[in-house]
Amino acid sequence: VLKSILHSLLDLSWISKIQVNQPAVLRRAQQIQARRTVKKEWQAAWLLKAVTFIDLTTLAGDDTYSNIQRLCYKAKYPIREDLLEALNMHDKGITTAAVCVYPARVCDAVKALKAAGCTIPVASVATGFPAGQTHLKTRLEEVKLAVEDGATEIDVVINRTLVLTGQWEALYDEIRQFRKACGKAHLKTILATGELGSLTNVYKASMIAMMAGSDFIKTSTGKETVNATFPVAIVMLRAIRDFFWKTGKKIGFKPAGGIRSAKDSLAWLSLIKEELGDEWLKPELFRIGASALLSDIERQIYHHVTGRYAAYHDLPMC
Ligand SMILES: *[C@@H]1O[C@H](CO)[C@@H](O)[C@H](O)[C@H]1NC(C)=O
Ligand SMILES: *[C@@H]1O[C@H](CO)[C@@H](O)[C@H](O)[C@H]1NC(C)=O
């Protein structure tokens, strides 16, 4: 009980004096990106691990039941069976971590996964994604309806103006309301860091989102002009670490937007490993929001197994 009171505590003293040292963060980001991430012989295993962190996403105006169905099938069978067999990983039940869709498509995803006999969670974006420019009342209603339809994870966007004008208490109150509307569903709070102005704001918004009860903090919607970047990630990961030291609670991290290559996914894994440690490398605490990434990982695994690059028809896309 004490812990849960602590988690819902707004303590502005945690953020009031924070100033992120931008040059140091940029240096650290360069360091990580310049490094060769994983030894060649371990690459396939790490790529398969990356698959299990993916929130396989489609957020398009023309999404229909049939492409949601294909997405769900791909989430259940992310890598061709014979490739998994060659790696002796075919009986490990490798799936993506979740599928992520618009609220109006949650029913489709739930139905398709059920038909496939699959228990992968359905995540829904909500609260006027991606801009958040709808009335609070409809944003809250949207969360509730997505949960009613069977989403067990809700990716909300915040009001960026509250960050840009330093209205931390109002931001906290808003996210608390999202938290309440989620009920038992997990709350993933998208900060849209490309629109927050400074790394100091990114740190503060991260802290507020965690104090307000987010299970995950997420970098971007994928619709801003700046997507998930390493400097922003480093700041968010340090906020997660500081929050853990203060409360003992582990909050998850989800980079999203523009993560397309297998190589990038490995860089993200090593960033998490170095900043937070192996205990964060599990789907409960780390996700990658992506749509095209899985295809590239499958291509790299195909190459690893066969020594050839896949032709277009070798690997059906989702
Ligand atoms: C976001 O916050 C600003 C500042 O308080 C407010 O003026 C604006 O109406 C809010 N946006 C929404 C969509 O509620
Ligand atoms: C951000 O990510 C989205 C989705 O992956 C992509 O369409 C867009 O081109 C990216 N933008 C930038 C600036 O990288």
C-alpha cells in the first residue's frame, strides 16, 4: 500500500533543479552509435531477441480487417519456420511482443489473434493520436473504448504545450486521468520528444509520466518530424534509472519511429544493456515500436542461415 501511494506521488522537487548536460549526452550517444554492437556469431541470436521486443505496428488510414489479420499472423510467425529450425529455435515460441493499431482496429486485431489461437497483447494508440488535439473528454473516452474492445496496452500521447510551458502539475493530472481510464490495461505514455524543445524537458516529462503511473515511457509517435534518437533515449533511460532508485519501481522504455534496420535494433539493445542492464532486456520492460523493422531482421536471418540475400519472393512481407 505504501508503495502504491508512493507511485502516485507528484514530487516536483525531483525535477525542479534538473538541467540535462546536453554536450555530455551527445558525446555518449556518438560513442554508442560508433561502436560495433554484436559479434558476428551472436548476431542471429540477438536479432531473434530483438523480434520478441517488437510492437508490430500499423497506423494507417487505409488499415482494414485483412491487413490487420496479416499483421497478426506475422506477429505470431515473425520468422520463417525453416529459418528458425536451422537455428534450432523453432520450438521457442518466438513471437513479437504485441501488435499496435488504431482504436477502431482493436476489435479486428483481437478477433484475428483469437482465430490464430494466439495470446499476444493488442496495444492501441489513443488520446487523439498522434497530435493529441482533441477534447480531454473524448481522449478519455477513446481510452475506455479501446480497453472495452480488448486492448490490454494503451499508447497515449500527451499535451505537448503543458511541457513547453512547464505546467507539470497539469501534465501529471492529465496522465493520472489516462491511467484511471486504462483500468487494468498497461499505460504507455508517448512523449513525442521531437516536439518538446529541450533534453531537460524530455527528462522532466519522463519523470512526471512515471510519477503519474505510466508502465512505459515511449519516445515518439513516428509521425513527428524527429523520431526516436539516441540522445533523447539516453535522457529517458536515465530518468527511468533515477525513478527506479527513488521508488524501486521498474518502468519500461519504448523507442518508436524510424527504427527500420536490423543493425539499428542491435544498437538499441546494446544501449538498453549498457544504460539499464540485462534486467531491462525483456518484453515487460523494453519494446521497439516498428513496422518495417521485422522484414529487415528476417532478411538478415535468412542471410545468416543460407549465406544468400533473400529475393523479394523468398520472404513474404506482412
Ligand atoms: C493543452 O494545454 C494547453 C495549455 O494549458 C491548453 O491551452 C490546450 O487547450 C490543451 N490542449 C488540449 C487538446 O486540451
Ligand atoms: C519517422 O518514422 C516514420 C515511421 O517509421 C517515418 O515514416 C518517417 O520518415 C520518419 N521520419 C524521420 C525524419 O526519420
